[in-house]
Amino acid sequence: YLIGDALCFDRTEPFVRNISQQGTTNFARLRTTDPNFDYGEVVPRLTAGFLFCDNWAVEATVLYKDDIDAIANFGVTDDVNAVWFGQQPAASDWTGADQQNLRMASGIHSYELNVVDTVRGIQPIFGFRYMEFRDQLTVGTFDNANFSSGSIGTYNTLLGGQIGAKTNLEWSSTGVEFIGKVGYYYNDARVTTFVRDTNNTVVLRNLRRNGQNEAIAFELALTAYYRPLTWLALRGGYQCLGIVNTAMAGDQIDENPTAALNTTGFSPNAKGDIIYHGPFLGVEARF
């Protein structure tokens, strides 16, 4: 059998980091939670399975998306100060600027291989998953005729085993299915921080750091389906995919944004959490 789904993902992260503030009030005006993802990206997922005579199936699933992104900006002439990597002198493009823009983007590649019991009321799942999770935070500052930019990028490679279960209820040609999975992973995390100033002619910060830790990933999905033909099913539902203990771009920002030189990007922080969630539509074909 083959299953193809198109997911519309929003993303949720628990911690807010300040990017810019208004100089005359010192109020935060640009934060990592300001970009609104709002289910704006379609994420494809493909599952191929083979059912053996003893009612166990082997499934391979691929979920692949490079850029789930959103933007936000704030501008007041000569009154926007960046705080995400420390305060800069008045001559900096990052202090007393006219406008600063924030773009946040992430990509996720997931490859899993599972064995599923297809006949029990609650059907166990055992398998392995490999994931690549990338998160990017990019800030641009406009100061008179100058434009300078900076970024924090993280790249996580996760590998581990997972267990789960699914169950379903059927009424003639319609039904609902619930599936849950959780896995324990080894995570190799890398962080790159790069900031330029003075119309992008001066490098203020250029750092590359890496670290390793354990991570947990979980997945929940509720699916409703309709079979107009014995071999064909139309499906739709709601999906949630979360990663606990991963390196998020915003989490690399120092919690002391007023310091003349803080430690943004110096030590990788891989203790962040992210949840992707949203509706999906798909089709299943059995041969």
C-alpha cells in the first residue's frame, strides 16, 4: 500500500527571545514569536507499506520540507536598537536604525522504518527514525543608506528508536484512526552565528559551535477516512510532531541583551523544544 499526505504545518516554541527594542522607550518591538507561520506551508509525506501473511506490516515513511518560514519587521526612524547579540556603539547600523526585519525558517527531513501489527485492537509499532532539523534566524537592519545583516543557524541530526501504537474504528466505508509514537534519539547539534556591520563591511561575530545530547521526539495524529472503493481511501485529519531537547536558533540568544558584549552563539543550547502541528489531506491506495 501507498499513502500520500499533504500537511499544513504551524509551529510553536515555548520561549520568547527579544530581537529589537525601541530606543526611546526600551520596549521590545521585535521578538522571535512575532513571525506568524499560520499553517502557511505544505509539507509532503509519503508512506509505503508491505503486509506479510502473518498480519505484520513493514512501513517506510518520508517527510521532507526545506523551508517553513515567516517574517516580521519593526521600524521607527533612528529609534530601533538590536538587542539579540548585545548593544553596539551609536555608530553601528544596529543602533539608532530606521528598521529591522526578522525572518525565521526551519526545515525538517524525517525518515522512519516501522513494523506494525495490523490485526489487534491496539496495534503496536516498533521502529527507527532518522531526522535532520534545521532552524535559521536572520535579522536585517536598515540605517539611512546602510544595510547590515546577521544570522543564527542550527542544524540537528537525530537518530534513534521509537515505539508507538495505533487503533481505529470503522463503520462500513468510513472510519477514524488514532496513532501515537515516541522515540529516544542521539542528537548531534551545530550552531553558526554570523553578524556584520557598517553596510556589511565589518564582521562583528563569526562563530561555529557544536555539541551532543539526547533528544525525544513524539508524534500524534487523528485521521478520518472514507473508502469509495475497496482499494482506495480518502483521508484527512490533524497531525502533531514535536522535538524535545533540540537546538533552536532563538535559544542561542543570550538572556542578558543589554550587555555591551554578550555570549550569543558562544555555547550551543540544545535544550529547546518545538512542535509542528496542523491539518492534512491525503489518499491511500492498496494493491
